[in-house]
Amino acid sequence: MLYTVGEIAKVLGIPASTLRYYDQEGLLPFVERSSGGIRMFTDKDYEWLKVIACLKKSGLSIKNIKAFIDMAARGDESLAERYELFHARRDAVKEQLKEMQETLDLLEFKCWYYQQAMADGTEENVRSAPLKKIPKQYQKIKEKMLYIDNNIT
């Protein structure tokens, strides 16, 4: 089946201008054009666009996505390079997820902290509470927050 820029953009949830930009940057050399010059996308092109979107979301630059497209165009000789690229992106995303989980944990702790402070009518009770009085799910976060106090000599 064939899709226009507008149709494939809608399916991907991105503006058509993004696809036009990708084309200008050389990310879509595989896309065929009609006799009138209109880009016509296939189901296989959709798969490529999903990979491009994945790489973009993982933090890869347009320049490096273009390098990946060029690697793929070289065929099997670039399999190891492409593997290394995806391996590195996977590791980077795992690290981002770890950092985001730490951020979420701290936000969860602070939500509990302020909710408790509002219930007590004062922040002092929560701030000075011993670690064992803090709910278990927040104790590690509180420990990390106390780290500098405990490690300054």
C-alpha cells in the first residue's frame, strides 16, 4: 500500500514538515516518488521511519541517524557497525532510565514529605524525623539526601 507524506505523518503522530525535513537531510533515500514528484511511502518505509523515530528519541542526532542510513545502504558489511550503534543507544537509554527513576523517586519522596508536613502543620517534624520513622519506600532517598552531611569531614 502507498501513503502520502500527510498520511504517514498522521500515522506516526508527527508533522508532515518533519518528514520533509528528514528527506532534505538525506534520511529518506529509500522513499519513492510518483511521476509528479510526490513522496510515496510504503509499509517498509514505515518500518524505517519507526527506526529513525526510535534513534531520534534515544538522543541520536540527525547527522548520526544519517550515518546509520548510510551504513544500512552499504549492506551486510556494516552489520557490526549498526550493532554497535544500537548497543550504544540501548546503553545510553538504560542510563537515562536509571537517572529518570532516581528523579521520580526523589519527587515521590518530596510529595510524601510535603503532604506529611501539611498534615502536621509544620515541616520540622518531617525534617527531623529519624530514618526509621520514614516509610520504607522513602528511606533510601532520605539516606541519599543525608549523604553529604554524613560524609563531610
